[in-house]
Amino acid sequence: MNSRIREIWNMWKNRDLEDCDLVRELKEIENDEEGIIDRFYKDLEFGTGGLRGIIGVGNNRMNIYTVAKVSQGYADYLSRTSTSQSIAIAYDSRINSDVFARTAAEVFAANGIKVYIYKELMPTPALSFAIRYLGCSGGVVITASHNPSKYNGYKVYGADGCQITTDVAKDILECINRVDIFLDIKKRSFTDALIEGSISFIEEEVVDKYIAAVSSESLSNVESNENVSIVYTPLNGAGRYCVTRVLRENGYKNIVIVKEQEFPDGSFPTCPYPNPEISDAMKLGIDYAIRTESELVLATDPDCDRVGIAVKNGPDYKLLTGNETGMLLLDYICKQRNMLGTMPNHPVAFKSIVTIDMAIKIAEYYGVEMQEVLTGFKFIGEQIGYLEEKGEKERFIFGFEESYGYLSGTYVRDKDGVNASLLICEMFAYYKEQGKTLLEVLNSLYAQFGYCLNSQRCYQFEGAEGLKKMNMIMQSLREERFAEIAGRRVLAVKDYKKSIIKYQDNTEEVIYLPKSNVLKFILEGNSSIVVRPSGTEPKMKAYFSVSAETQEKAEALRKQMEEECDDFFMII
């Protein structure tokens, strides 16, 4: 253990900590050098996704002290950039989310920043809405999205209701780095601040307005909504109230809620990995659907900004990927807007660079401009803001990413699981009235536009050594000149960190997107691989986009691409 880590460890050990759980953990790791190093070798990384980490003691953990330090840094940033500051705060069902939300509120209040905080847990998009509705300078939501229960996080939003982007995150980080975690924190008792009015609870009217805004995005003209049988699970998260309310107010009466996953529980006892992308998280909902003979299964993640679905497929149920659901929604929205006469002039949609390319073909078919952005819904929110600045926000019709995030309106600047749940249900009802299933509609899209398959691989790298390994892999990928991957020629490599496209003949072209540590390998035959390390978690992701004449050929090519990627990552 180096002297710097030992110094930080001793500082925490000798401190009179407020949280008895942290005191107990310090004693438990007293003779565990590896455990000490992992908790104290670095500060939790702060970036465009805010903070995210394991709950526990140390500067590399989520606790009331790391939350207070980041809040103080954000407060200092707000005080420097605006004269009249206010902030909105929301939180989900995770362990200590309510405690961390109140800690943040106490710091902001002590810094003269007016705080609006939800009385109970709320979806992340409801926070984005509240910021804009209340005219706040920014916002915070305490969540680790769909990560396992040992994690929590701290997302930061700007006055536009959008997650902060790279430049703002850098400025806030500079303020955070000037804060001593124990000596420089200003705090005001939550109760005292509530009495004096520097902290206020967000009124129910704001929730009502949010629900109304979601409902206004409905494109349904069918009267058979109540005939759709739905199983819904909030996965013990924040979605229950808003999702069930918006569905029932729009005519969906036949909703069965998964009882074991209905109410908030940060330990997620029946879904240890509460991510609707994962089949295990959907299993209990599908079991309910089999027993109740329901047609559609909906699941929102703990902070209710993502939604996954399963649909009846004969005696079984099939999970749809984020790409499949996104393509179906894009096609449905375009079709309905044309039919209802609400398609705007020069319509535009957005998708991330790792989201299925077939969406471009669907958009072109309807005369919709599809623009690509970096991975992360904040970049879609940012583009909506640019449209609003130009007085063109009505051009926006849809944004989505492969990781189960969707949005069809401009009332928020983040993906919205409540909005997506409503659209999915009405899309299902629309096709049911025509005697079609979503799988039949999806297959008709493949028949019309050609077969395209997307998949991803996730590689975990824990601790200090894991961070070094990820950096080594990215460096090696940049230095290696691949002639082909999985038997397909590499036509070009897009390096978003260097903002260049390098072609095989060594010519280069500038990429006009914000810099990001991402590489995209363009292969012949309209296929590609994207590799990026997470900015908030100890893992890397590889995204595979495959086009082929048939599904069988696409699956074989995907398997070969994944195997070659696995081998490369193991060699480094």
C-alpha cells in the first residue's frame, strides 16, 4: 500500500463518522489491504454521467461524504455561473437513495441555493420535467439506473433538464476537486431548512403536469385499449405510480402488477440485476403473464427511464431487444403521424452511434431525417435543446438508443420509461385491432428493409488493475491496423477521441461530434463494431452490427465477430 492511500485511509479511520455502517466497514477491512486499496486508491470518477459506484466507505465509494463533496462542488459551480440559483432533486428506490438525496439538499440549502425535492421516489424523467417546469438552475437524481443493488449514483442535470455534457462536467469537476471532503462542506439541517423555506417539497401539481405531458404524446385513435392485457413490473423501483397512472388514464384497465416487484426495495430480492435488457429480470413478469394469459409484459428499470417488453409468441413469450422495440416505435410514430396529419415539416429523429442502422432506412422511407449522436441519451437531449433554440423543436418526433431508452416529446430532455410504456401499449393495441402481432410487424420491417442484427458484449474489469487493463485495450485497438475482422475487410476506423475517420488508404476525415473514448470499426457489407469503456462503471462494451442476406448468416457472422473480440481482449 503506497503512502498516499495509507494517508487517506488513516484520515477516514480517525474521523468521527456520522454513519455507523461506514464505521463498521472500516473496522471490517482493517486487515484487508486489497479492500483498503480498492476503497481509497482514487476518488469516484465524475463525468457526464455524474457519479456511480459501490455503496460503502472511502473516497472510491458512494456514501454521504462523497455525495456531500460532489454537491458542494456543484453548488460552487452554480454560484459562479448564475445569480439566482435553485435546484430540483429526485431519487429512486436504491439503498440510501433517500439519505443521499437529503444530504445533497442540505448542502445546496447551506450554500444559498433553493431546493425543490420530491416527497417520495420518482422516475428520472420526472426530475428532468421538474427542472424545466420550476425554472431551476439544475438538478440531481440519486440512482444507479439498472445496476446491481450494491451500487448507487448521482446524476447531474443542467437548467435545460438535460444531463450535463462534457464541458460542463469538466468545469464542475474542477470545483469538486477544490473541495476537501471533510473540511469544506457547508450543510444545513434538512428539517431546519424545510421550516425556513430554503428546502421545499415538490407539489403534486408538478407530477400532474408531467403525467399530462406524457399523455399528450399519445397517437392512439383506437378504442380498444382496455382490451389489451398487460403485466407490468417496476422491478422494485420508481415506476409504479407514474406508469400505472398514465396507462389507466389512457384507457388501459387490464393491468396486472408483479406483486413481488411492485414496491420499492433497493436489495432487489427477486431480480439481483434489475435491468430489463436481461432475461432474468423479466422472468417473474413472464411467469405472471403465463398464469394470467396476458399478451404484453412491461418492465421499467429502478429509475424508470428504460423499459423492456416481452410479447406472446405461441405458448411462450419473446423478449424484444431495445433495437427491435425502437424500430417498431419509430415506424409506428411515423405511420400514425402521417395518418393523423401531425407529421411536422422537415421531421427529425435521433439515435446513438451504436443503435441499429436499419433505423436510418425506416426514417428515410417516411421522409424523416435521422441524425446520429454519441452514446448516451444526454446527447439526444442536447440536440432537442438546439432545435428549441432555433424555434424548431416541433421537428423532433423520436429519439432512441439500443439500451432501451426512448422519447417522443420535448417536455423532458432524457429517455422516459413512462412515455415509452404508453407508446408501446398503444402500438400493441393498434396492431391488435388489425389482427397483427408486434413480431409479425417486425418481420414485415425486415422483409421491407433487409435483415439487420445488433448485439453487444460486456467485459467486466474491477478495481485499480481493471482500469489499467481497459486503458491498455483501447490503446492497443488504436495502434493495431486490422485488415479484416471475421473475414470482412475493415474499410475505416472512427476514433471519436481524436475526432477522425481513418480509411485503409491512410486518408483521414474530421468527425464533428464531441470527443469521446470510442472506436468504431466499419466493415464491408454494412457491418460494424463499436468499442467503448464505460465512464461510470468498471466495464467495457463492444457493439456488433451485422447485415446479411438471412438471419442464419447474420447469426453466424455475429458469433465469429464476438469470438474474435473475446480473444483480443484476453490477449492484452
